[in-house]
Amino acid sequence: MAYTITLKAGLKDVVLPNGNRYQGGDVVILSDEQYGQMTASARTAVVQSATVVPVPAS
């Protein structure tokens, strides 16, 4: 699985578990592992919405 997340508006220079820096309103795809590294409080602070995206079998 992966997650498509939208960061809350107004945020600046948010570093996510994938190591990249983002701004408020950005839409980011994180792996299940990366999303799981975020604490519940971090998710509440920075994530506006999150959608599970199935990863196609290889």
C-alpha cells in the first residue's frame, strides 16, 4: 500500500519520512512504511487528508 497525503495549508518546509521537504498544500505519495514512521501527533499536525492507494502487484 501507499498513501497519498495532502499537507495542511500554510505549512512551510515540512520534512517527511521520505527525506524530502514540502510546503503546505502539497500532495505527496508515501509508502506504507514511510507513513507508518509518522507519529499520530505528526499526522494530526501536518496532514489535511490521506488516501490509501493500492500498489499494483509486480
